[in-house]
Amino acid sequence: MLDQMKYVSDVLIDSPVPYQNLKDHALYFELNDEKVPVVSVRYLIEMKLHTERAQDIADVRHLRSILKDGKKD
């Protein structure tokens, strides 16, 4: 699934998901020979729902379609 995503990062100040949960369920991809942790799709959805911003709600629809299609968490 990560190959479908653009390399964009967000800085999160206040997460509704405890850091340890994010860390325990992180996905990893390689960038310049380094393993970079990224939040799982399920937790990303939870965090985006917490913001209630229009773009995040649109992102949630797309992320849910990825999960529905059986893509990797």
C-alpha cells in the first residue's frame, strides 16, 4: 500500500491515539537506505477523524476504500 501513497508528511501535535500504540503498530518503508516508521492506516483514520477538517474527512473516505479493497494495514 505504501507504494500507492505520495511521500507527504504531517506533524501531529495532539494525537487521540497513545504514542505506544502508534509505535507498536507502525509500518516501515525504506527511504534513502533508512527504515522510516509511518502510522498504520487504521490509526491514521482515527487521527484524521479527530481533527474534523474537511480534507481529513475526504482522506478518511479514501483510506477506508483502501482497507475495504483488502490492502495491507
